[in-house]
Amino acid sequence: MKKQNVAIIGGGAAGLVAAIAAAKEGARVTVFERNDRVGKKILMTGNGKCNLTNLSYDASCYFSSNTDILKKLLSLYDQEDVMQLFRSLGLFLQAKEGRVYPLSEQASSVLDALRFGCVHLGVILKTDVCIDDIRCLSQNKEVPVYQVAGECFDAVILSTGGKSYPKTGSDGKGFDLAGKLGLHVCSTVPALVPLICQENFFKSVSGVRVKATLTLFIAGENRYCETGELQLTDYGISGIPVFQFSRLAAYGLQQKKKVSVTIDFLPDLTIEEIMASLHTRFLLWESRTAEEFFNGLLHKKLLMLFFKLQAISPETKMKNVTEEKIKIIISQMKKFSVTVKDTRGFEQAQVTAGGVSLDEVSERMEARRLPGLYLAGELLDVDGICGGYNLQWAFASGAIAGKWAGKKENN
């Protein structure tokens, strides 16, 4: 029985794991990568530390237009499987607050483990090769034959990535390939991305980092709430709590709906608690300035912004500020609304939301209408929240696709 001959289009996280999985099944594997080296995007993940999975792993951490199929796929290869895969490749791991990293805390260690695994299994890595077309040469669905870069293959795995960080090579070309093959591609938007707001005061608070609770509203409807470190920039809002709901904001904007975010800058205190504390302070400090009175409650840049919004000078004596005015300031700190007008685009998005519909693939990650064609990773309509979930999906889907593409019984 001849070896299964497998082509993998895209040498990123999903593609390299797929190559290893297929080679372990005895297949002859060739990876086609458009960059001059494989795994370029892996080096950027987790701020260069590569958060490769998460101990808290379930379907609620993911989004897709078909959640039923998604749940089935997620159950086939979990975080323990991913950790075992990398241990088998010789990588030392550690967990921090549920997030799993290489012990070296270097993304390059993860890439090296994958590269070394490919080399030892005889995987052929062809770089600087851009695949524009995949041709199905066989009319016999039982014996598929695909032509890629002038070579014939028994199976092809599409793992080209999405549109995020296009400078790494993932510019959405895989969606064009999928479309040419007749696969349905759901609309795509940037995800895990900063948001641009329309208010003109952001430059004055740029650089501020503060714990806050953020609530996303789309067309007036409460769609998501998240607490974490908010980062204020000269263009709007960023940070993990923003990333977590940015895909929803992006889809809302795509649909021309009003998108806004309400920020609670003092999430651990109620208005009543703050007012009670300030009342005591007021009795002692009514002759102090507003700047002295509110000192330490929030970052100074934020205090100056709230003073300006209420037309109060930092030098204003507190005896000239009414209790009602103080309550208005505190209420603004607890419920501050900004309007989102755009995202920072795929250039700054960590992942792509949308992609090839899960309706198109079986539990083997094989195209239902094109036997021998498999899909994996960000190319599919699956995206996760921050915390290693997107790499988990890339590795898991790649492992499943590679296993089935490489099996000899496919002949």
C-alpha cells in the first residue's frame, strides 16, 4: 500500500501540527509556505511568550455561526491533548493562572518544537511558495487527486490562516482558495482588536491603564460585559476586556448599527459607598481644591477629564462645589459612555472572526462535498477569547485534519 501523499497549504500553527499528525500516520507530507520561513505568526503570540492553550477549556470560550458543530469539534481534541502533543515534541510547559506557556517563556521554543518535529518525521517544508490555485483532477470521489504547484496529492489541508496580521502572510488568500473550491465563507471581521472611538478627548487620557468594567451596547442592546485592565489610547480603547467583545462590536459596525461602550472606572465601589466616603472628606476638606479633594480616586489624567466635562477647574475650592455636582462627577466615573466608530483593522487584530462555515466540514475536518480536502485553523469560522484559545483551536483542528488526511486507509 502506497503512502498517502499530503499537501498542506500554510505553515503556521495549524499547518505544522497537521504536518506532524499526517506524518505520524505514515504519510508523505509537503508544506507550502508563502513566507521565507514557517511559523512567523507563532512568534508574535502571547507577547512573544506563546500562550498555547488554557486549562479552563470549554465551548463558551469560542464563537461561531454554528455552535452545535463547534461543540462537537472542540470535544475531539482538548487542552490535555495539546499539552501531550508538545510534551511528546520535547517542549517543557508551565501554567500561570490557567494559561499554558513554554517553560522558557519564548514563543520561539514552540516554533522550534514544531520545526524539529517536522524535520524528524521527514516533512518537506517548501517556503517562498504562494499557492493561487488547487485543482481537483479526479472524478472518482473515492480516490481524490488534487494538483498543487504542479504536483499531485491524495489529500490537501488548507491552513492558510485568516486576515489578521497580514504582514505575516495571512492576508485572506485562503478564503479566496476556499471560495474557488465552492466552499461557503461567512463574512469576516477583525477580532481581539482595539476599538476606535469618536470622542475627541482621548489624546488627553492616552496611556492610562485602569481596572474597569466595560459593557458593550449594540443598537441599544446590552451584548457583553467584561472586567479587566482597560487601556486608554489616543484613538480609543484597548486591553483584554475590549478584545473580548471586539468581534461583536466589529460585526455591529459592519451591519451599520450604533455601537457604544459604557465604562465603570470604579467597579469595586458603589456610588453610595463613594459618596459616603467623600461626604466625610468634604466635612474636613471643604477649603481644599477639587484636585486635592479627589486626589487618588482615579488616575490624574482621568480626574482632569471629568473636571473639564463638568466645567470645574482643578483649583476650584470644594466649598464652591455642590453635593449634587460631586454626585454627577461620580456617576460619570461609574457610567461613562463612548461611541465606537471603527476597529483598528486586521493589521492590529490578533485573530479573524468568520471564515469557512463549519457546515462545510465533517468531524474529521474534511470538506463534506470534496473528499480529500481538509481545513484547519483560523481559516474556519471559529474564534476564541484571549487566553490561548485561538492557538488551542489551531493546534486541535490541525491535529485532527492531519490525522485523517494522512491515514493509509484513505487510499
